[in-house]
Amino acid sequence: MLALRLGLGTHPLVLLRRLLVAAASAGVGFLLLCTLGWALDHPAGSQARLLWCLIPLAATVQFAVATARTDQSTLPRSGLSAVGLGPARLAALAASSTAVSCTLGSAVALLFFLHLRGDLTGMPFDGEAAKLLAAGRPLPLGAVLTLLAVVPVLATAATWLALRTRTTTGLRPAPVRARVRPANATAATAGSAADTDTDTDRASDSVSDTASGTASGTADASDSAKVPDTAVNEARAMTPARVPDPAPAPAGLPWGVAITAAGLAVETYASRGRGGHPPPLPGHFDGSSAGVLAGWALTAVGLALAGPGITHLCGWLLQAVRPGAIRLLAGRTLMAEARRIGLPLGVLCAVVSGAFAASSLYGPGDERPFGPLTGLGAALVIGCTAATVLTAVLEAKQARVSTTESLYRLGAPATLLRTAAAVRATTILVVFAPLTWAVAALAAVPLTT
């Protein structure tokens, strides 16, 4: 119930991202149900079609986790642990919201599948895909429920595992004031001493009055002298937030380059002796080369691992030679956000390079085995990876809100921050676009020669 109330009370953009997660879940669920319907009449090639569904499934789960990370209502805050809302409970709330979104998408996928199959009537396009989805055979209920539960279960588990380790270490602690000794303690002592002297020597009233006035004047002077010291002590007693040390460079760049090179080598070796025939994509599964697919998978994993390191290297190059304020700010920001946005960038680079390599295998007059389900799967993969990158950028923007406010308080103009953001985006585009094209060209060369 708390997750539902938080979901209904969030920002409209957060609800839009959750609707996108639900739409992606509906697309993956529909692909799985279509695979089941096709397997009822063609059980021979059902395993291959099911394996091809793992790619959009992984992209959808990654997008669901990225969406949950940007939800401000589930961020750990100091003081919430006292009421039972620690990091683990907030991670459970985020996982519940993800489960609700993905379950909604799976339900929509089931309704759309039954509608196209002809089991639900009264709407347009009733039974348009009855032959493809084996309308004459009964659907196994257990298989349908299992396939529909794959996306919610995996997305929920991945969200909880990704968010359960978040703590409140990045938050600024509340200022603590030290106890300062009152400055009028000397005045009280002097006043008591003056009263004692007055009670003892009643004969010299004028002298004692003069002494008392002198003592009170001294006490007042000491009070005025103590006030600045008290303010200084209170200012020093304020405990400032400790500036965290800069994060070390990601260590995955050498491993990513090595795995990418190994994937290209495996693909080259597996493509020998095939007589120039390209490996069939979804639609033609007979004679698929497992070595070529394994090479593509290794290349994708290598690019994903190398993404944070490449992003960190971009930030280092921006501030390499006598940087100005804009280059220094852009470079330091890229280095600090390399781990957060580098992995989605590497995955997007792998997906786009794979799409370019697959499209280059067929000439202008060749028959391409791309059907509607293939287009749906490709759209899901590309759309989810691109949305994950944009969500990671939004998360990075939310993480540096305090830094941005500090720059504004120091008098930095807004054009400085916008120019630094444009420099970061241009640097990433200049580095990752040629890298994507080079990997796609290298992956397609052994299969087209």
C-alpha cells in the first residue's frame, strides 16, 4: 500500500518512466507468448526463438533498474531509519513499484495476445494472427503464467539487488553545535565579590560603590570582548560535510578491450568455411552458427565493460593540457560520473554496432528475414538501451544537485554549466560514434568476404 501511495504521488515524469517500463514489459511478454504459440505447431525451432527473446528481456530489466534508481521517493535519507525505512526497506519499496509496473505490462501483453489469437472478440483485428499463434490449439496455462512472470520476477529481483546497498553517506549531516561556556561567568563572579566586600565594610560606602562600579564596568567590557570569541567558537563548532575523495579510475577498460578483441577473433574463426553465407538472423534458424553468435556476445560484453573506462578517459583527456574553467568542469564531471553513465553507454554502443553489422550482411536486392516480431524485438532493445542512457544521465544530474547549487552561490553563470554539459555530450559523441562504427565494420568483415 505504501508503494502504491508513493507511486500515485510522484512526479508526472516518474510516472511516465514507469509507463515506459510497463510498455517494455508488455513487449517482451508478447514476444514470449508468440514464441509459445509458434512452438505449439513448430516445436523443432522453439528453443532458438526463446533464446533470441533473452536480448530484449535483458534490455528491459536494465531499463527497469535504471528507472527505479532515479525515483526520488525511494532515496535513503537521514532520519528515515528511525521509523523503519532504512535502505533495505526503501529498496523493497522500489522493487514493489517495479513489480507493479512489469505486472501491468504482462497483463496487457496477455490481453493483446489473446485478442490477436482470436480468443477475445468484439474489438478490431480479431484473430488477425490466428494461424501464426496456433489458434486451433489450447494454450497451456502453466507455460503462459511462467512466461508472463519472467519479466516481473527478474526486474524485481534485479532492482532490489541494485538498490539494497544504497546508504546515506552522500547526504550532508545536520550541523552540531558544541556547548560553549557562558561569557558572563566572570561578571557573576565579580558581582558576588563586590557584594561580599560591601557586606564586610559598611563604613566605606562611597569607596565600595566606586569599586563595585569599576568591577561592573570591567565585567561589561569583558562581556563585549567575549561575544566575538563566542561567535567564532560557534562557527568553529559547526561540523562541515567532509568532501569525498575522488573515485578511482574504473578497472574494466583493459578487460573490456581484451574481451572485445577475443569476440572478434572468435567470430572470424567461426565464419571460416561457410562459403560466404551470412548467419541467419531471427526468421531463419536452420544452420545458425553458434560460434558467430558467441563472438557477437563476447564483443557486446567487452564493450559494456569498457564503457566506464572510456568515459573516464574522455574526462581525463578534456582536462589534459592547460584546461580552462569549462573544460576542467566538464572533464571532472565525466570522471566522477564514469561508472554511472559509462556502463549504459557501453551497452548502447554494443547494441548499435550489432544492428549495423546485422544490416550490412544483406545487399540491396537480398531477401531480408525481418518480420514484425523481429522489428518489435529490435525496437525494444534499441529503445530500452537508449532510454537507459537518458535515465542514467538524469540520475547523474540529480546526484550533482548540491554541486550545482554551490556553483550558483559562488556566482557561476548558467551559461557556464550549459556549455560544460554541451562539451561533455560532444566529447562522448565524438569518441563513442567512431568506436561503434569501427566495431560494427570489424564484426561484419569476416561475414561478408
